[in-house]
Amino acid sequence: MNRDYRRVLRFLAVGLLNTGFGYACYAAFIVAGAPLWLAVSGATVLAFLFNFLSYGGLVFDNTSYRLLPRFLVFYAGLGSLNFGLLRLLGWLGAPPLLAQALLLPVLALAGYLGLRSFVFRRRRAA
């Protein structure tokens, strides 16, 4: 199995881990009685940091905190892409849950390529 194929499989597995972590954080806030705005905000911040460390460490072997600004910019861009495509599919008549399900492969591919080429890119030796 080549290196890129293994990295893609790790990316998908870490994506499942990150989803579970984010949901668990959200649920913990809700069970603790936090208002919705705090549950969403708190879970988002915790998940952002967890995702940076898990993708960086388990998929791309780089957890340098100097990459956090790029990671933040990338995630904002990916979220914007998701929102725009959801709006487009909604305009075309797709219900929201179906639209998001249809976008999962597109967003996973964009996520992998963006993380690999923008956030965790390796500098070439001179």
C-alpha cells in the first residue's frame, strides 16, 4: 500500500474520530446545562484544537503551533464552501439533510487536499 493511500485512510479515520470528539464536547456542554450558544461555541473551540492536533499528528506528522493561523483560515474557507454549496443545493430543491450527505465526499476531498497542500504542506529541500 503506497504512502498517499495510507494517508488518505488515516485522514478518513481521523475525520470520524474528530466528529465523535466534537459531538461529545457539544453533548457534554448540553448535559452540563450550558445554553446553546455556549455549547456550540465551546465545542467548536475544543474541536478546532483537537482537529488540529489529530490531523497534524496522526495524518500529516506536523503539529507546529505556527500552523494554527493557516488551519483557522482553511477551516473558515471549508465552512464557507460547505455553506455556499448547501445554499445552492437547497435552491435546487434538495432538503438540508440530503444536501449535506451529498456534500460529504466533496468536503472530505477538499479537506484532504487543502490540509495537505495549504496547512501541512512540506517545504521542498533546495
